[in-house]
Amino acid sequence: MNLQDDLQVRWWNLEAKMMERFSKKPDMETILFLVGIQEFGDIREKFTKEQKQDLMHIAVCSLLSQSGYYELEKLDEDGWPHFRQLKALPELDPIAQENFLKDHVLLYFDQTGF
């Protein structure tokens, strides 16, 4: 089994857990949205389209902060986190980019005990 296979198996396991919990298979956007809500810490019944985009941005920054790409800079007056980029992201083709993000998502959920 190579690393790529291991990543895919771990990803399928995460999807299965989420399907069990939410009764629906999540796509990457949904997972990022959920991570963003978790990191923002404010569960609301509705978010605007712009807030949903902001939550996915928070998720990406939070996920990549695990590898030193971003750090939390501050929370604004409304409690929204703002991040500072610490180093350039690697230049990757679309498949490698998705796998890079998947690896960080898996690490995040391992660390949170999901």
C-alpha cells in the first residue's frame, strides 16, 4: 500500500463517520464549512453567502496553520478570526492540492477526536 492509497482509505473512513453522523456524504466544501463553524465557534441557524465563504476561508487557514502556513492574528470585534500567512503555499497540481488539503483535514479530525 502506498501513501496515496493510505490517504484515500483514511478519507473514506472520515466520510463514513460523517455519513453516520449527518446521514449525508459530505463534499470538501461541506467539510470546510463544518470546520469553519467549529473554529468560529458561533453556530447560527443561517449564514449569508459571504459568511459561508468566510467560514470556508477560516477553515483553510486553520487547517494549514497545523503545518505553519498561517497563524491566528486576531479576532475582530464580531469574533471573526483573522489569519496571517507565514509562508508560501506549495505550488501543486489540482489533484495534489486536493490531497494536501485532505491530509490536513484528516489531521484536524484526528486531533479533535472525531
